[in-house]
Amino acid sequence: MSERLRFEVDEREAGGRLDAVVAARSEALSRTQVARLAAEGDLTVDGRSARKSERVEAGQVIEVVVPPPQPVEAEPEDIPLDIVYEDEHLLVLDKPPGMVVHPAPGHASGTLVNALLFHVKDLSGVGGALRPGIVHRLDKDTSGLMLVAKGDSTHRSLSEALKRREVRRRYLAAAWGHLSADPVTVDAPIGRDPNHRQRMGVVEGGRDARTHFRVRERWQGAELVEAALETGRTHQIRVHLAHLGHPVVGDELYGAGWGKGIGGVHRAWAGELARRTPRQFLHARQLEFVHPETGEELRFERGLPEDLAEVAAWARGETG
């Protein structure tokens, strides 16, 4: 079913284009989609139909009908999974880099969901047709531990635990440069970047987001850092490290070409690190939670996969 987004324009948004303001407030709509909804009469300002290009004023009430996503059939596929733990209620797996979590335009097959549908019969439907069983997700190029619910009751319990911040997740990331403080907590709201729809950013009015960072290893022109999520916003670690001025090594969305800015004696080293890093250096290494059915405290850990372990070994000077 369609959903309705309703909000009041604040002082920070006043003067902005209607399509840009609505797109920034919505995690589901692009400016192109907002423009189409305006043309179809599904976007109103103070109860009247509005043009996409009009400028908004503080205090105006904007309403938009958000259409449901177009259904995409997810078919079971015999794709190998690295299962770390499994029982009748849930499973924990180590997602490889390059695997998309759920079907989307351009990725109708070969996803984690396709593999799960083959591996698990009667997978939880709470996540919807495209995200059955998925409690939390990882980006395509992020590797590591993920939690999947098999039944609807378990799915709801784990999702609520996640909202209560009772599911603890820690990551390893390589960040360019050297953090000025260690440890450091970034408490900065995250929302859709109004100027770049494919990006998230630290924006006023964004959703509450906190990440705790501490340095695990100090390299020449970069650091291996541990990131502990307190919240779970889209691209949170990547956005917060970029906000600190130390984007994830290999992150083409938030840190493209950043290593070229490292000068002096570390310039050549940084160039070689960038060349050797095959993807964004981000790995979900640790997952802790209380089993919703048994009450058992579970903790799982997976070290860096081979591709990132090789990069780290070189950065430490262990290989030539």
C-alpha cells in the first residue's frame, strides 16, 4: 500500500526547491520521482497541488503520497553461503564482498536473498518479498557477519532488539590519514545528501547517528580502526569517517582520490595502498546479541577476509 509523508518546512529548508526538499526528507524518493509525483498531483503544499520547482517557505505543510515499491520476484538460487551459526530460529553468516543483499534494479539474481531462499525453507516474510529474513544489511562491497531470522516471531524480536541497540556490531575499517583523537565518538545526524542522491551525508534534520571509533593499528598514511555502531543508518561508518576527514580507503563514493592528497614521505606509500585495495576496506567483524528464543548470549567474530588481510599485511610492512 502507498504511504503518506507529511512534514512542516523548517527554517533551514526555507527557500529550497520543493523537489529537493522532499527528496532530502525521504529515504525512498529521488528528485526525479518527486517531480513525477508532483506532475501526477500526489504532492501538495498546504493542501494545494504544487510544482516541483517552486520555492518552499518555513511553516508550510508538505504532503506526498509515496507509492509502494514495484514487486520483484526473488527466486531461490543454489549459491554457497558461509554459515557461521545456525539453528531452527536464525542463522549468522559471513557475507562475501561483491554480493548484493537483496534484489533491486540491476540485481535481480545472485543476491544473498536468492541464496537464503534456497537454503532456508519458509524464510521469515516480515522483511517483505524482497528482504525476507533480513534483520540488518551490509553494502555490496562490505564483507562480514550478518544476522538472518528464519521465522516471523524471531524476525520481529531481533528487529526490536536492534532498535533498542541491544544487537552489538563492530567493524574494521582502514581510514586515510591519522585520527586527531583516539578513541573518538562521532555523534552527527545522517540523511540523504540533497545534492547527490546516491550519497548519504551529515545533514541538519537527519536521523540520529552515533559511531565509536578507536585505532587498532597505525600505518604510514592510514590507520586500521575499529568502529562500533550505536545506531544503524545507511552508510553510517563511511559517512562518519568522511565527516572526520578520514574516509574509508577504497571508498569510491565518499573518498575517491583522497589518498592522492597525502604528500611528503608518505605520498608513494599512499598511492600503493590505494592501488592494492580492491574495494572499500570495511568488514563487519563482530556480532553480539541475546538469542530471542533461548535467552542465550551469543557472540561471533570473523577476521579480515583474504583480500583485505593481504592489504593490511602490506600496510604493516609484512610483505613487499
